[in-house]
Amino acid sequence: MPTTETETTEAADNDAEDESGPSRRCIVTRERGPAETMIRFVVSPDRIVVPDILATLPGRGMWLSARGDVLETALARKAFARAARAEVIIPAGLPMMIETALFRRVRDLLGLIRRAGQAVSGFEKTREWLVLQRAALVVQASDGSPDERARVLSGRDVPVIAPLLAQELGQVFGRDRVVHVAVAAGRLAATLRTEDGRLTGMRRSIAG
């Protein structure tokens, strides 16, 4: 039997208080997922809805699946007000605010990985790490040549993400442009994949 809007609203109210355990329930889709793959929101003292990208702000959290269409539905249905059980203020440009914060998170993580010596950039170095099986993740520029991107992988089954433009990757690695980056296995690589998933989910859905 389909869930009615009233039932969804009541359940969302209850879920807004549930922040125990490793998973959270989206106040729109009703689906549960790992907290790190979702986006948390809190209401500030002046009733403004604030995206809490790192999930560290105080207050009762409201969680959404990291998808632009889910955010759009939340805004259309006034899901934040219902979950907060109060009138709230939605800041102008909230979708872009979230995307920008996630972009910075990915960029900063890449910088941390570089400084930790857990990444190399450039075609030859990336290919070398792939041959030596040192690369657990490959980051490629989203505007790079598809043929060159395929050539560096040479059919190897390695996860690939493409969150940044070549110029943006270059800024992280101190060059004008970077198209290929190999990342070593570890906690930082896993976190980077998760954050890329959140960024990609917001970008794809918002773009339609």
C-alpha cells in the first residue's frame, strides 16, 4: 500500500531525532543509508536551514540522500519545516551552496592526499602506479580527452572518479593542468570516493 504524504511527514518528524548508529533515514525517500553518504542539515538559532557537510554542527539533524532531485522534492514539499516541526528559512541558492561545499571538500581531500604522499599526478606516473598495482583509485579530469583517459587505464579494473576540471586538479598539484592522478589505498582514498559520490549525486540530479 503506498505511503501517504501524511504518513511520510509523521515519519520524517520522528527520523529527525534519530542520529544513533551508522545509518540514517532520508526524510524524503524514507530510505536508510550510511551517514557518510548522505547530507545532514540543522536549523540555526535564527531558523535558517544549514547544510552540515561534515555532520559536526550541534542540533537535531535532518538527513537527505545526496541527490539533487531529493533536495528539490524536500524544498517543494517543505520537508525541512515538517521535520523541524517549525517554520524555517531556506537560504537562497541552497542547492549551489551544497554543491560548492562538496566541491571544496573533494578538493581539500585531494590536497591532503597529495601532502601525505599518497598520490602522484601525470600520465607516466599514474600509469606506473597502475602497473605496480599501487593505485587503488584513479582521479581523472572531467574535461580530459576520453581516449587519453582510456589509454592510461589500459583496461585495468580500478575505480575512477572525475570530480574536477584539469585546471582545478592542476591547482591542487601545483601545475597549470593535471588530467591523471593515482591514489594509494587507505582511509583517505575511501573517503575521497565517498565524497565524490555525494558531489556527483548532487551535480547529476540538479543538472537534470
